[in-house]
Amino acid sequence: FWAKVRKTEGCWSWMGTRRRNGYGAVKHRGRMLSAHRVSYALSHGSLAAELDVLHKCDNPACVRPDHLLAGTHLENMR
């Protein structure tokens, strides 16, 4: 996973597959997963399915763990 990440002083950009909306995608056990959710899980532990992973930086390609936080869909829309 981390081999496909370009780390900079700011955001860490996912360099693998991206969806049309700019979010990174990674295949795991035959399923496509969001790269930012995988990064969050690797760094912070598992995440309840009903929660979203929000970007503090508002950059869909970012997978930097300290730029990510768990929240509800409503919190994400705000």
C-alpha cells in the first residue's frame, strides 16, 4: 500500500488507481476499497461501516493518516 503513496510536507498523494471523483482505490481480496479508508484502518484501527473517513485537507487523493478522521456522512457534508 505505502509503496503507492507520494509523501510530501503536506498531503500524501495516492499514486495508484483513482476513481473519476479523484479518490484513490485499491483492490484487496477481490474488492475495490477506498485508499483513504485503508490508510485510516492501517494507522488508526478498524472503522465502523456506517462511518465515513473525512479529509481535513479536503483533498480526495490524500491518504496521510493525520489528515484523516472518522465521522458521519452529515459531518462530511458540512
